[in-house]
Amino acid sequence: MLIVLGDVSAKGFKITNSKWLSLLQQFQRMLGPFLGLPLHIVLGDRDIGVCTNINEKSVGHIANHLPGLDSSGCGTFEISNISFVSLNAVALLCRNNNLRFSVEKVIESESLDLRTRAKGMEEEAVSGQLSCFSDFCWRENVASAGSGPVLLLHFPLHRTTRSSCDGVVPRRNLWQIIPETHESSGQLDRRLAGAGPYELRHTLPPNDTEYILQALKPRIVFSAHTHQFCDHIHVDGTREVTVPAMSWTARDDPGFIFVTFGQNKVVTVSHCSLARESHVLLAYISIFILLIATTLVMSNSHLTNLFVP
């Protein structure tokens, strides 16, 4: 199965609905021989934009063209007895937005199913206690950690502990010229990203993160947006893997991950790096120089043979 964690288009939030269909057809042609595999695409901020520009109608129109997504941009599916939940993380950044409320309904529905399936937890699913973080409350989920679905997000979850990935700036593209000025990290991120709606370090807020982890008890979380690979363990033991960008436009060393789900909830993640743009260009330059040198040597040898008595 192929899963794309958002940002199918660099400026999808600026194009018309009719052009979106053409863009998706172009993306499908790009998949080539892999088009026959099951495909799921998560909505990213470059696809639908910021909170002030999104609503159920605009997101629903885009989601209708993507497999497995409902009108809110969320989706649930199962592959080989492994449950997946895909959330519209962009909508979770919006307050007092109908789209956010629709995403919360999906979370609550999946949380209820999880609590109901948990052995001996039917009573708790009805009368569970409320937990609160700041001014945000949710019904306590007594299911065990890691017993929930695989969670797919575009934005990473908030990290309460430092990670080895924190503070790492993606290697810039060769064609991006960034002067050495005293820019903030956020400004630098936005320029590296090509002026996306949200800076690369953006994550879901702490209260939403706590809510999602408690409600869904995810087996593992896959996120994107930062353009770099990261394997992080949250305080409650939930593992989150951030997938790198797979485009030279985003960084010099793009990549992807290959995931294998084994028995006893074992998940194996392999980080696969593609060829660096700089290495490819150097290879082409080297071949070009070698061809010129070979041509000159052969021409010189031919001229020498002509003048030999």
C-alpha cells in the first residue's frame, strides 16, 4: 500500500477546483507501475491552506477526489487486519471551525469503538471519567496504550521532551540562494519550504496532542510536514515516525520510509534515502567532462597519426 502524508501540490490551496482534478490525474500518472496498489492521501496545509480559507465545502470537494476520505478530510480503513485512521490535522489547528468539529467527531467515534472492543471495557465506555488538559477535556479511554489504530497525520504531534531531531534544519536545495542574514528559524524554514502556509517546525498544539494520544491509543503515528526523518517516542510510549520529503524541491536528500507490520504489534520502519540532487548533478558534470576529455584525446591521437612519416 502507498500512503502520502499530504502536500501533493506545492500550491494546491491557491488553485481552482477544476485544476485540482487535473493535478490529481498528473499525480496518478507519476505513480506509474505503483498505481495498482491501494493508495491513501492525507491532506496537508499546502493542499487546503490555512484556517481562514478552509471550510467543509472546499475541503469536501478536494476530499471527494481522494480515495478513502470523507467530507472533513478524514478517513478510516483496514489492510490485513491493521486499522488505520487518517485525520485532517490542518483542521485541528482551527478554533471554532465546523471542520474541526467534524474531525473531533471522527476521533470520538474511533475512540468509542476502541473502548467498546477492549475486553471488559463496555461499562467504562459509557461512564468513563473526564480528563482535562488546560481548558480542554475529553472522556477517559481505559484501553491499553498501543492498542489503537495506526494514526496518519500531516502535522507532527507536539513533543514534550527533546528529540534528536529538534533543531535540525533540512539541507537546502542547490537552487535556493539564502543570504547569511540574521533570520529567525521560522523565517528560514518558510524560505526552505518555498513559502508554505505553515513553517516547517509547526506541530499540533499540546492539548490536541494529549487528546489524540488518550482517545485513540495509536499503535504508531506517522506524520510529515518537517521534510526530515525523525523517530520519536512520546512520554506515554507512543512511537511517532516523521516521514521525510520525497522531492528535490524540498531538500537535497529526499527519501521515504518502508514499513512492515509484524506480530505482537511489532512495527519495523526502514528509512530509504534517494540520490542527492548535488550528487546527481556532479555525476552528470563528471560524465560531461570525461566525454570532452575523451573526444580531445581521440582527436589529438588522430592528428598525430596523420603527421607520422
